[in-house]
Amino acid sequence: MSEDRHGYTVRIPQNLSAPDKILFGATARQAIILGGAAAGLWLTWLAVQSFVPPLLFATPAGLLLLLLGIAVTAERDGVNLDRLLAAAFRQALRPRRRVMAPTGICAPPAFLNEALRGQSPPPVAPLDLPVQRIGDDGAVNLGADGAAVLAACSTVNFALRTPAEQELLVGGFARWLNSLTGPVQITSRTTCADLNDQINALRAGAPDLPHPLLEAAALDHADFLAHVNDSGTVLHRSLLITASEPDPAQTPRAVRRIADAASALSAAEIDVTPMDLHAAHAVLNAALDPDSHR
């Protein structure tokens, strides 16, 4: 290896999370779908062969198998097309307008029924969020979807580091990835920065400055920050790590995975801070209603 190292590329030989190929390069799910479709078409042919010409049956049957094969083998963003189509079909059947209604949708008052007579407004359904409750330790109970534990991460200016330092950072991050024993999600959130604290501090401290010109300059700078804050041009980027478990009873495993991440990522100069009840509540509120947290 050359002494002047400017980074290197490591090839991962196989996707360990990919399902096993069991038959002609097809997974068990793909083989069941295609085999079931082929068996169904064969049984259909046995039932109609006495009065349907072979060519007339083979053409649409072959086209159906071809389209089904493309749907179960082609992928977009790691998801098979048949699953995307099924998700799109389920979404098309669900109401488009959802509201916060923990106790259910109440019947509209009588005067609204009179006003909307002859109209067909879109149906309204309650917004069914998976979050059930947040524990004192910040663990989010997702009900049937399991549990999740959140942590905030600091960032590292990778571009300003030397090649040797970059290798050390990548190595520390790689060691954490290789040590994972369960699902972990890394989320990068970009939101409008909130400068209200700085603005209020400037305006509150301006009268105590020793000279009127300094007070005027502080107030002028506060007005400038208020204009920038209202424009939304200053952005704030935050990183979150989420460790999840499919069973809420296994929440301690997710908590331990976040603690292990804090220890492992310290080698990459990344500070991982587990979120408590209030921090997790604030993050979820900002995700659900980002405009109110500008």
C-alpha cells in the first residue's frame, strides 16, 4: 500500500440482509408467487383446454407470468415492485384527510349538514399514530410496531481532516456498524433555525450597555436576526440515531444499543446523547408539525 494514502475503497462481498436464493436465483417468496401463479394457470388450462385454442390461452398466460416475474424481481430503492404496488393500492383505499381525534370522529352539527347538502366532501378519518406513550427514559412505545429509543448525535467536519485522520474516523464508524445486533436508523433532519433566544438576549441586554451607540447597534442587530429568522434562510441540521425492537418488552435491548453506540462512536469523535422524556417529546412534536417549531 502506498504511504501517501488518500482513502481507499472496501468491497462488501455480499448483502448479509438479503434473503437466500433457493431456486434458480429466486428467493422463497418469489418462488412461491411464481410457482403458485404457474400452478393456477396450469389448472385453468386443464379446465378450459377442451374449448380454448392453445395459442389463445398461452399468449395472455405467458404475458401474465412475464409481468408477474418483473414485479417480484425488479426493485426500486430496495423494495420489490409488487410490494410497492400493494402499498400504493392500500394507500389509494385510505382516506386522504386525517385529523387528530383520539376519541373518534364525531357527527357534524345539524347546521353543517344543511350547509353541505348536495355536496360530497372527502371523508375524514382519525389520524392513527403508532406512538402510544413515551417513558421517563425516552423510550417510545409504538404498540404493535414495537419500541424505539432516540439519541442525538454531534457531527464531524470530515473534509478538513487529513487522510490519516479520515481513516481513523471511518474505522471507528465501521467498528460501530459491525457491532450492531439489531435494527438502527440514522436520520438527518434539516429544519429552520430558531434564533428567538439570541434575539431576546440582545434586546434584553441592550439597555445595560455602557454607550447609547452600542445599545442602538445591539437593537439593530436584533432586528436583523429577527428578519433572518422570519425568512427561514438559516437552516439547522441535526442527526438522530433510532434503535428499535419489534416487541415493546425488549425495550431494554434498544436502550443498551444506544448506550453501546455512544461508547463506540466516541472513537469517531461523535457524541451520542440519549434523549429523555422531554427531548423525545420535542423531537416527535417537531417531526409532526415542523412549521410550528421554526
